[in-house]
Amino acid sequence: MKIRSIKRNLINSISAIFGLFIIIVFTFVDVSVDDWVQQQFKIELKEKTSQIKILAHEDITSRLDNPGSNYVYQIWKNNQTIKRSASLRPYPELDLVHPKIPVNSYRLVDVTMPNNESGQALLSSYIQRNKDGSSDYMYITVSASAKNLNRITGILDILLIGSFLLSMIIMRIVAKKIVQQGLHPLESL
């Protein structure tokens, strides 16, 4: 017959209760941080799209076509490509996802980048006002690699798992000390 001590049962019960609470808290933190990082990526992609819209129509392509840029873009007018990023030159037959969306709207989709990395693309449509007063319906796709996003979320997940394990160890040590102090008068009898 296996003898179970009160001390061990108390330590295990306290550890299980606080462990469950810590799991819930760390899961909430992980989901919240991952969502926040994803939102920051989307905001950056929207800002880059706005910048490309402005600079492309001002014919300032030198700032758009930075060789170290993580972004690729393509702009259409009347279903004809009018501008492509310099990083798409090695892929002349490759077209980015063409947006079929209402005017002045956007949509974010997962894509495979030309270099076969996973990424996300912002599809957008807008009306371009020309200098002569006319306007054109334009479509733009801006894609960015999600490699850095995945790396950041991976590092955050590793840090959270490490913090969880460390907090469980510390909590177990504290629970053991509290139970020992609480049971000390009982052992004295």
C-alpha cells in the first residue's frame, strides 16, 4: 500500500492550481503579443503602400527601388502593368496577385514571395488624380516577406515558454516553503 503524505499532496495541489492560472495568463499574453506584432506588420505594409502610391505617381522611383528593400510592388492601370519594383526584374514573367476589389478599399492576403518565402500582400485600389484633371482607376499590390515577423513571434514564444517554466519552478519552490512552514506546528506535535 502506497503511503501519501499531506505535505506532498498540498504541494502538488497548490502547484496545480497556480500552474493552471499561470498557463491561462501566459496563453493570453502570447496570443495578445502575437496579434500586436501582426497588427504592426499590417500597419507597416499599409504605410509602405501609401508611400509607394505617392512616390510612384510623382515619378520618384529611386526611393522606391531600394535594392535592400523587403517589399515588392506592382501597379496596374486598365489591367496593364505600369510600374514594378526593381526587385521583380529577375522575374519578368511573374505578376503579383492582381487585386479584384472595390475602389478605395484594400485586402490583406498570404502569398509566396518571388524568392519562395512566405509573405503577405496588401491589395489596394484607388483613384489617381492626374495633372490634367482626369482620373484613372489604379490597382496596387505590395508584398513583404513574413520572415522577420515569423522570427520575432518565434523569439517571443521561446521567451514566454522559458518564462513559464521558470515561473513554475519558482512557484513550486515557494509552495514547498509555504507548506513546510504551515505544517511545522503539526510536525512538532
